[in-house]
Amino acid sequence: MYKIDYYTRPNGDQPVVDWLDRLDRKSWAVIEAKILYLEERGLELLGTKMLKQVRGERDLYELKGGQCRVIAYYDRRKEDNRFVLLNGFLKKRRRETEQINEARYLLHEYLNK
């Protein structure tokens, strides 16, 4: 079993929770099922269509569910198999790089709390 945390910024915002709240019911159900599967299987999902490592990043992963994507950090500093969900977005080529850069910023913020 893996622990799933929804990152909370210092100002109290939770980017993934806020994003999930804006999704339609079907998209929400798809990505929520993938998050639950990540909780059950974790890094075993690497190599499947569901989870891939973000290029150039050791511990950043992209969780896929239909058009929905969630960028997650696997926190190796802790010994409890923890994923921190940083941000979520809908897959569109032009926005993907922007969203990954946002996840990097949020990761920096998380690591320096």
C-alpha cells in the first residue's frame, strides 16, 4: 500500500483538489480511480500506460486517466511509500510543458517547507 497526499501550499490551496472540483463527473471518476490504483500498486504501475516518469526527473511521475493527468512526486525521503500529488491538468500538447514546469515549482515549494 502507498500513501497518497494532496499537496497543500503554504497559503492553504490544494492544486489537485481544486482541479478535481472543476472536472466533470465522468473525468473525475476516471482520474479518481487511477489515484486509488496508484495507492494500491504504486511504482509497480511503471511501464504501464497509466504511469510514466517525467523526462529528466528522478521522482516525478505522470499519472494518466483518459485526458486527465496528475503530476505526482514519489517522496523517497520518507519510508512510508508516499506519493504527493502536485497538480492536475487535461492533456493538451501546448499546456503539458507548462504544467510540468508548474509541478516542478510546486515540488520545490514542497521540499523547502
